[in-house]
Amino acid sequence: MKNSFVILLLLIAAQSALLAQTATLYPVGTVEDRSKKLNMVFLSEGFTEADLGPGKKFDLHVQGVVNFLFAQEPWNRYRSYFNIYRIEIPSNQSGTDNPYANPPYSKDTYFGSGFHPQIERLLVLSGQGLSRAYSLLNKHVPEYDIPIVIVNDVTYGGSGGPISVASLDAQGAQLVEHEVGHSFANLADEYDFDTPGYPAAEFPNATMKTQLAQIRWKDWIEPGTPLEPGTPLFTPEDDLRYQDKVGHFEGAHYRSVGFFRPHDRALMRFLGYPPGAVTREAFVLNYYSRVPLVNARSPEALSQTVTQRTSLNFSVTPKIPSTGSALSVRWVIGTSTETAGTGTTFSIPSQDLGEGTRTVSAIIKDPTDWVLRDPTGLTDEKITWTIKLSNQGPPPVITDAPDNALSIVGQPVAFTVQASPAASEQLIYQWYKNGKAISKATGTSYFLPAVKLTDAGIYSVRVTGTAYTEVFADLVVVDSALKKIVLAKDKTATLLAPVAGPVDGFQWFRNFTTIEASNDFKGLGTAKLVISPLAVSPHSGLYSLRLTTAAGTRDFDTHTLDVFDDVPQMTMAVGQSMPVGQVAALYLNESNQLVKIDIAETPGRAASTYSASGLPPGLKVDKVTGIISGIPTAFRKDSAGNVIPYDVKLTAGNGKGSVSVMVKLLVSPLPNTTVGTFVAPLYRHGPPAQTAPGLNGSLGGRLDLVTSANGSYSGKVVLGSLTYSFKGSLSSQVGLLTVFGGVDIPRAGRPAPPPLELDFYVQTGGLFGSLKIAGQTLVFSGWHNPWSLTNKADAYDGYHTFRLDLDNPPLGAPTGRGFGSFSISLDGKMTITGRTADGETFTSASPLGSLGELMIFSLQKGKPQGSIVGRFSVSKEEDEDDKNNVITRMPSGLNWWKPASTDAKARIYKDGIAELGLEIYGGRYVPPTSTNVIFDMAPGVSNADLAFTGASISGVSRPPGTSVDIQASNKAKPTAPLAANTTLTINAKLGTFTGKFSLLDDNPRDDISPINVPRAVTYQGILLKDGGTLRGDGYYLLPDLPSPVKLDTPTTSPIQSGAVTLTKDD
């Protein structure tokens, strides 16, 4: 047991040692792309570390085998087809297992090789060794074709399984040749001694067939060779007539009879003999079964699309045998068998192939006389390109090609082309930049509205008819912005040409004078000018560049170079004032130029850096140029509220030092009348008769704007039922009382619709501007709310009532009157509510203008909605008593629109009411004193009259009009006649009144019930000031009696608006 355990430990240790071995791959000679070569790989077996490495035992033996093998046929002719490698893997011991030695011996080797215990000369790998060999091959040369294991033992032996094995016997190289015949070419041994264990089978060099037509190598058998019936069935051995011929020799595949071989004496029977024609053919066919005849082709893609006339160029790169004839190449077109060309290249004009799908093929063949039988065409290869051709007719003629262009950044550039078709055809245009199609550029011209450096390049246009013509134009773009460079003396300046595109030549100038070649300047004829070492006078100045392009020659100023050797010198004195700025205004000097920190223009004292501290918010300084730019967003005030300047420290410096000065910078605020809250009514745009909906669908709208002292603004635009918010920054100018603003407001939709373009200006309390959408324009004007708790609107505040009369109403329009009320607060805010004559409500809010301006915009219920929109004002009387204020109409005034209803059940003006102007009457409403009643009169009997007109009230059997007793506390009591049961209720505080009456009239239709039609009616109105007189106005809604013509009923007949008035009985 103990001894067994020791042996087991030794086996495990040996196994671990083998697994730890490291393999090394070496090329043998020159190696190339493995995918296009036959890869022969030698592996070491039974060689220790001392035997491995360049120039060592294994390397030298492999070299000998290679030298021998590739001196034999057919290996010598095809040496160029091979890569050869060796994989060196050390074994723990030299040699192999040999049970036939005296005494027998066993070796610890990596692949576990040894002589077969039943077959003396059969040298094989163990099963585990075979797996290891494949593992090494797959790791180092996975493309292997011919693996060979060389065993470090001089005893004759080898095998030809999946991996060839050969020993170091003196005939070892011949053994490799023989065994590779088995493993690579699938050749049989041609031995004629009987040995059991080899199943009958057909081989390239061994057959059981006796008829000439069935013998594989029949093509190699010369006529008259004995094998026909009536003659011996085999070719006689050891007969000098047939010793070097191919025949039908009996004895092969370990059988003395019944199997035949093609050669009397050859490699697969005797070492040292040539392979023979049949065996040689088998080797060649196996070469070509593993590698292509062609190493490369052009074009690589076998499918090509050709869309214009062009030269079609094809080529192949066949393999080149080391000796013998070169591979032949012939070219054919389509299915033709005729040769269109020979050689490795072939060209043809595309139009010669015509339109449609065509093929071009290269047929490559090895013309070797070593292969007679090639049933699968291994020595031939056919490469076929499929070409889809279009536009192969005559191309259009370009009559005016696009011009080359040399342009400056920001300028427009246009390329145009004119062409004539070659036949009656429609021309198609496509523009390209640097060979890439430009999206949507399909016209006779291509326009760049403002070029950038990245737009530079080679442009072309392809004009297509039955074929196409392409013409080209260069675009060179120059950034003309002057670049400032400030450097110290003895430093290096690098000036880069600010240009993009194809430039043919560069020439640099200093102060408009050609720069002569010297050691100071490098790159005078290039896009990069280097100046070193810098000096003040010779190098400071203006540099310009002359560009030579296809568009011509042009000069550009590109750089200013200042060289310093001393500190800068300021020109401003302490306490000096800088140019005045204004909130929201671009900061400029009195000449409308940029403001710069000024230094003395003394040679050698240029500034390379600038700074400024204490600048107003919104301004900044460019540290390179010293330009102070921006838009102020604030101004400075002292404790008393006076505007005072900012204290600003200006500094200029360079590598020699810096200098500073304290100065003053005053920023003016925006004009008072441009800051605050603004409003503008938006009148109807796109009346119903128009096809286009306009900006607000004829509903009107409003614009609310809030501007801030820092120059920002925000607000909203209401267009009918849509609301858009906006914000931005104002634009002002020093000394002007006007500020401007503008913004593009995006609108929702897919695809995105054009934006709503808002442009406005504010001037002395007025707001003016326009709204645009895709060419449609709506102009507006509005006002500023100047009121606040410190600037009270006490001449306008209070409660106001009004009525609305239709201006020139058409027949059938309501005769009732709309009405409403509003209150104005001391800070100028107003909210209004009311009803139009059809009973619909409206509500709105508005800031109060400095002259009492107010507005209304309100959508009303309905399907679809209507609206009331417009402006009016409250006029303060000369007595400055706001109790006497009256409401007046303004230009453009108010108007009302009720569209036709889509509701089938609608009864109140179902057909709509056309846009009508509204006359507004009213003023400040003052409730009666506690001792009086409305109309500022004493309580009494029959002191007021209630009257109803319009609609169909005139023909009723119970007129509702009546005199009224307005009694204490404004209690109203209608007097006789009371047949209509008229009621009246007064709210003296708000100045409103309402009531009801009942009607009972004969039904004009005797075909429906009831006989008498009852109608209950509600009326309402408001008390208002009209020309200094108080009165009450309003409306009632009365259903028409059923019509025998319209065939309506008491519940479906139209409802009309009539007028109600409440007046003092004089």
C-alpha cells in the first residue's frame, strides 16, 4: 500500500509538471496571411528544454525535413503556397516509449508517444497526447492544414493518422513525406504483403477495379498498357517498359492480390522513390482543396451598382507557384464562353455593358500537367461580379457650370448650374459636399445664406438624365475677424491662416509689404507663419495673407501682432468719466462704437491682459482686447434715490507688469413710462367670411406685458381660446424715450407650425406693435398702468355702471341692451362683469391707463364661442370729482360677435349675430342717500315708469309695462294695470334691477296645443348715468309664439331680446 501511494504521488507530480509546460511558436522562414496559405506545423515530442530554441536540435531537424520535402515533387513547385511553423513544447525526458528495445524503455514526454505494442514500426501519440496536440494547434495556429509531430528517437517509425508522426531516423524526412501522404492526401500504403486489419476501400492510389473505365487513374494509363480482357489483368512488375509508367500493378493496401496500385515503385511503397504521377496529382488536388487560387480581387465586393458612365476596372491576384507555369486568367462577360480578355486586370466602359444587370467573370486556372483528373474543378476558380447598371445613355451637357467661390464668414454664397438634356428627358439635380449628398439640395442652385468655416470644401452637382454628368466647384471660406496677438520680446508668435477649403497658395505680408525670407520667419508660403525670436519694431504690426484659390487671388487682414518690452501706459485719468450707459442698451461710446480700455500706443508697451472691477451688472471686459461690452441690467442710486455712477477700476498689463486707474461709469435707468404693466386689446383678425382663420379666428384677444427696471419683460398673448406666454429682454438706446422688444413664440403642433412673431415698442406710456404668423399681421396698441399706492388713481377710482347699445343694428338684431359694471382700485386695477343683449355673461380685467383707458376681452358661452372685445375710457370731469366721471367710447371702440350655433336645441339667435359695434354709456354710480330712493328722489307713488319694447311684445294681450311706486328702502310696487303680474326688485347699492312678468296669448297654430300659450319672462338691467341723467336699461328674453309657417312649438320657437327701461316719472 505504501509503495502504491508513492507511485501515485509520482504520477500526479509528473502530470502537474507536464501541464505547467509553456509552448512557443516560431515561424520557419517567411509567413504571410494564414487564410490564404497552407499552414504546415511541426510539434516537438520528447525534446527537453535543452533541445529547443533557435539553432537547437528540434529546429535543425525541422529545417532538414523542410529542405528535403520542398525539394521533392510536387512540393517544390508549390513552396510559395505554404506557411511553416514549429511549436516547441518541452518534455520532461528525451525520447519515446519503445517496448521493442533491448531492454525496453519508457519516457516521460508531453504527448505520451510510443511504438504500438502490436505493430513494431508504428509510432503513435497517446489519446491524451492527441488532445494536447490539438489544443496547442488551436491555440497557436488554428488555421493548421498539415500538423506533424517529430519524435526525438532515432528508431525508425512513424504513422499517418490525423496528425503525422515521424522519428529522427536517418530516413526521418522521407518518413514525413510518406506519412503526410496518408494524413494530408488520404493516400493508401502500396505495400503488397498481406496484413490483416485493413478494411477494403477505394483510395486515390489503390483500387479493386479491373476495368479501365472504372479505374481512378485511367487518364494516366497510356494505350497498350496491359490490363485489358484477354491480357493479364495487371501490369507486370519489375518490367523496365512500365517501371516509370502508370499502370495497374497488383498488390496494394496490405494485400498481395485483388488490390491494384498505379505505380510499380513509388513513395507510398518504398521510401526514397518519387511519388509517381497519380500520387503527385493527389497532393496537388489537396493543396487546392484547402486554399483558393486567388489571394485578392478588386473590387472586393462582388455586387456593384453603377449609376453613371464610367470605366469598370477589375483585377485578381492569383497565387504564384515557385516553379512551373503561372496560373492563367481569362475574362468573360455574362454567359458568353468567348474570352473578353486575359491577364490579371480587365477594364471595360460601363456603357458597353448597357443597362440592367450584367456579370463579369474572371476564370483562373492552374495549367499544370501534373493534374489530369479534376472532377470537382479544384484547379479552376471562377470569380463573378454582378453589376447593376443605370444611366448608361448619353449624359446631359453642362452649359454653365457652378463657379468656384472665395468668401468671408457670414456672407452668402450661391452655386448654380445650367444643363441641356441629351434627349427629351427630365433632368434631376443633386448637390454634394465633399462627395456626400446634401439633403434636399435638388434644384439648379444651392444657396448658403451665411457661410461658416465648416461650409468650406469641394461642392459638386450631379445632373441626371438617362446618364449623369457631375461638375465641381471649390468653396474657400475665410474668417475675416482680425485676431490680436500680444507677446513679449524674444518669444515665438504663431499665426494660423483663418481659412478652410482647398487653397493653392499662401503669401504673408506685414504692414502691406511682402515679408522677405529670413531666419525670423518660417512658413511664409504656408498656412502657418512662425516668427521667432520676436522684436518690437521689426515684428509688430498688421499681418495680412494673400490666398490663391481656384476662385482667384485675394488679400485678407488676419492678425495684429504687438511685441512688448515695457509695462502699458493708461490714457484715462483718475475720476474721469467713461461713456454713459443705459439699462437695456448696448454699451457703446458717443460714436456708437465699442468701448475699450485705452492705453497709450507707445511701441513696446502693448497690453496682453485687461481687467475691470466694479462694472455694472450686465457688462464685462474682454481680457484679451480690453473691450467693455454687454447690456447693463441695473443702475446705481444713493440713499436719496438719485442716480449716481459706478466706481470702476480699469487695469491693463503684460509680462512686464500692470497699471490701474479708478474711473466713473454712469448707467441711466429706463424711462419711467416704459417700466411696469401694459395691456393692449387685440381686435378681431380673420373675420368669418375669410377662408383663413387669421391670428385669432375673429374672436379677438389681448396682450399683457410687464417690463422690469432691469430690462427684462414677460407676458402673455391671448388669441381667441389660445394663450401663449413669452419673455425676453428689452432693447433701449441712451437718450431715447422708446424701448423695444421682440420674440418668436413657439406654437404646438406636428409638424411644428410657424412661430408667433411678436414685435413691440413702448413710448411715453403707450404700447405699440404687431403679431405675425406666416405673413399674416395683426397690429395693436395699448397703454401703461402708471398707478400705484404711491401714485393713486383717486380721480378714477370707484364703482361704475354702463349699458351697451348696438351700433347700427341690422333687422332681426336684439333690441335689448347689454349692461355691466366695474370697480377701479386706487392702484389702477379694474375687473368688469356684465351681460350682452342675448343674456350671455362676460367678464374681464384691465389696468387703467393714464388717460382712463380700459379694455374688455371675454369669450362667451356657445357652440362655438363668441366674444366681446375692445376699449373704452373713463373721463374725469373738470371738477376733479370722480362722482361725475363718465364712460366714453374710444376709437375702434367695442364690438360683439355671436357666431351661428351648432347646437340643434339653441333658440336664442341660433343663426348668430354679425360683428356689431357697441356704444357704451355710463359713468360713476353713486347709491341714493338713506332718505332718498333711486334717481335721487324722495319715496312716493307712481314716481317711476317701467317700459318694455322690441321682440314681439307689442302684440301681447297683457302688456307688462306699468308705472311704479318707488317707496322707502327702494322697495318697488308696480301699479295698475297688473294683468301681466309684473314684479320689480331694485338693488340700490349696486344699481341693478330685475323682475318678471307673465303673458298668455292665443296660439297661432290651431293644430297643436295649448290653445293659449303662457310665457313667463324675466328681465334685468342696471341704473346708469346717461348725459347727466340717471336711468335704468336692460333686456328681457321673450319666446316667440308658435309660427304656422315655421311649424315650431312653444318650446322650440325662437327667443328674442327686447329692451326694458326704468325711468323717473317727471
